[in-house]
Amino acid sequence: MASKKQAAARPGAATANHESGLVIAAHGRHYLVQAAEQKLQCVTRGKKSDVAVGDRIRFARTSPNQGVVEAIDERKTLLYRSDQYKSKLLAANVDQLFIVVATEPSFSDDLVSRSLVAAESAGVDAHLILNKTDIEAALPKTRERLQVYARLGYPVHEMSATARPDDTRAVFLPLLQGKSTILIGQSGMGKSSIINLIVPDADIATREISAALDTGKHTTTFTRLYQMDDEASIIDSPGFQEFGLYQLSEGMLERAFRDFTPYLGKCRFYNCHHLNEPGCAVLEAVQSGEIAPMRHQLYAQLVHESSQTLY
């Protein structure tokens, strides 16, 4: 998943006059960069918007607190989503993706499943965070819905950031050690409560970033990185309802479904699309219950979407 965008990165373009920094927030083509002890605003040249939060960049200073991006260091990972017309970068150089869901309001299985496919394709570990476990009436049904992902080997961590903050810290903080982590999820899942619980002064930092990027009161419309210590960071992203993966080819998709892996290469036809071909090992696994029908339905939908890409 990272290859296309990594090709757009510009390593090696910097000169001795350029400084290094870490992109800690993004809003449009405006970026907040941490360079040593200073935060400064940076922009890209022209209409480029190929910089992501988490990128290590080289920049040329244009004033004491402003600069222009000259080069993007090579990325180890890149997460992004795309629709039929354009792509949207989520974060670079992350080790793990945490998908926050809740007992209430109900979460979207489609969004969770697409996020897992994105993580697999990008080579990023994925975890599910079940928040609001204190809402006990909805808990059994929610746990049951998450079983399809747990059976695939994705860890599910339960917590209640508001009702049991100390327990939540005890569960959450060890997961972050030595890692760069991005949190995603729909609005209402409690992502902000988790961030405020584990990041000291997160509200203050967010207000500072908002002022620096001149985003005014719209503090939830940008992605931002919080440095936990020298080894760990956490990236908070705006809530969104859709996760397009139009950039993934059919071959990339089949490899991003880990439940398909045991059956790939065992179909009657070497170029099987796993949609309606006779002797398809994947379809037979769906029929026998080894692969959940909703997972195959998503695969078929994503294959269709990938054929519609215009950009």
C-alpha cells in the first residue's frame, strides 16, 4: 500500500542548508513541524500535498518560524485512504493502527474491515480497542460482533476511558511502548477521551497546534502527533465514516485478507478472481464457514471499487 506514495517521496533532494524535522500536524497543505525544540509552520512547493503526519522531512527556513518542505525522508510505512478521484494521507512511519469501537453508539463493520485491509496492505499491525465497556447491556452483542476479527488473530483490548480511567491506562500504555501508533474511529467512539487520558496536556497541545495552523475552532479537522517519549508517539486522526481503498489492486487485495492466505494458489485456475469461478478454494472456504461471508462480500466490493479508479 505504501509503494505508490513512497515513490512520490523525495529523499536525497536536501542540501547542507536544509534542516530536519518531524511533521506533527497537517491541515490542507500546511504542516506543523517539530525541529529540535522549536515548532514551525511549513508548506509544500506549488500544489503538492504529499506530506503526512509522522513524516521525517528536510525543510528550508523562510523566516524564524516558517519553512518550505524540500524533501521527505524514506518512509517505512504509509497509511492512506482513497476514493474514485483522490487519495488522503493518514500517517507515515506508524508501527500499529488502533481501531476504536464502542458498545454505544454502534460501530460500522465495514469501516473496521476496511481499516484492517489497509493495515495489512501497509504492513502495519492492527488492534481493536473496545471502549465504553461499562455500558453492560450492549456489551455481549458487541463482543460477539468483534469475534470475527478476534478469530482472525487481531487483538481486542477492552477498556472504559471515562468510567475506569486507571484500568484503561493500565491496559493502554504498555501497548504504546516503543511504537508509533495511530488511532482511528468513527465519531462518538470515545477516541478523544482516550487521548486526553493517556496524553498529558493533550487539550493544551491541540489548542497550540490549532492556533499555529490557523484552523480556529475546527480542532478536530486535522491529524496530530503527540510524542509520548523518545521511543513512543501516538497520532490522533479526525473521525470519519468511510474508508475508501480504491488504490489497491486485485492482487494486493487478496493478500490483504489474512483469512484468504491458506487458500491462495489452490484454486483450479491460476488467475482465479475468487468471485464466481468454479473450483475456487476461497469460495469453497466461504461455503464451509472457514471464511466469514461478510469478509468475502467486502473483498468483492473492494475489487469492484479498484476497477473504478480515475485518478
